[in-house]
Amino acid sequence: MSTYETILQRRTIRKFKQAAIPDQILEKFVNAARVSPSAGNLQPLEYVVVRNVELLEAVFKHLKWAAYTAPEGTPKENEKPAAYIIILANNSIGSTNVPYDLGAAAMSILLTAWEDGMGGCWIRACDKKGLKKLLGVSEAFDVDSVIALGYRDEAPVMEENDTDVKYYKDKKGVLHVPKKSTRTVTHWDQF
Ligand SMILES: Cc1cc2nc3c(=O)[nH]c(=O)nc-3n(C[C@H](O)[C@H](O)[C@H](O)COP(=O)(O)O)c2cc1C
């Protein structure tokens, strides 16, 4: 699969098969994040990888899923993620570009997971203070994002829509994700 194909096919996944992800694969995901672009190459991001069964359940309780389809979009007992990568920002480094570094790192994880037959959900609606305490994160770091990961157990579809941004589930439970058209978002030479 080309990078472009992976980018087009990747969708947010919120239903996962109940199979563990090997540690070396999780390490590969962190590695993809580690080498992502970083403003000034300051590299303020670090990662907590969670795959311990009790901790998985504890982290899950701190997350909010799929606001547009709530409560339907929250993974059920047999659909929960197999692992989390929690992205931390080191404040003592003083980067003014953490959100940009973070976007690049998160996307690297999501694309690498997709290419390897897995999927993920980038979650920012979470109890960051609670997660910081739960995971024993040192004072200098902020919890910013959680990437929920696992083997895909749903196949969301993308559809073009210039007027509605809300994703929805159809009668068969398939998630539909609207995206604005190329025509709408592209300005050739002049706006
Ligand atoms: C910065 C950011 C934060 C997000 N936070 C959440 C979240 O808290 N919970 C959730 O279920 N999805 C979250 N998402 C996933 C979006 O809902 C999803 O990317 C969007 O619906 C488009 O779907 P797609 O990823 O399949 O293209 C987040 C995505 C981004 C980029």
C-alpha cells in the first residue's frame, strides 16, 4: 500500500478485535512518532505505552468517545482497545510548537497502525489530570492525547459532503465520515 493509499483508507476506529498487539509492534508505532517532524527539532514529546490489562481498563474510564454518535460510538465490552499510546509534552523544553509536533506524531502512529492491519482513535476528550496521576507522569510533562489502538473490527466509510461535518452510523451500524470535497478546499493560484 502506498503512503497515499494508506492516508486515503485510514479511518478512525472505535471497535477493536480482542487480540493483544505484540510489544515490538507497539514499539514500532512509538518509533514512527519519534522520528516525525519537530519544530526546531526540540523533540518535546514522550510516550507512555499501556497494554497491561488492568491499566487498559483504568485508562478507558478516563476517555470520551465519538461525541456525534454518543453513546453508540463508545466501544462495548468486547470492542475495547488492545493498547494505548499516551502522548506527553515536556514543558521544560520550552517549545512553542508542541501542538504541531503532536499532530505529526499522532498521524505517524495512526498511519503505521493502519498499514499493519490495525487502527486507532486519537482522543483528546479525556481526563488529562486523572491520566497523569494514574500513569505516574512526572510534573514537567502534560498529558495531551491518547491514541487508542487495536486490530480493526469495523470498516467506516468516507463520503463527500460540503455541508455537514457530523459522522453518523447507518442502520447496519456502519460509521460514515463526511469529508469536504477537494473542489471546496482547494484554491488554485488565487483564493
Ligand atoms: C485532535 C483530535 C482530537 C480528537 N479527539 C477525539 C476524541 O476525544 N474522541 C473520539 O472519539 N474521537 C476523537 N477524534 C477523532 C475524530 O472524531 C475523527 O478524526 C473525525 O471524526 C474524522 O474521522 P476520520 O479520522 O476517520 O477521518 C479526534 C481527532 C483529532 C484530530
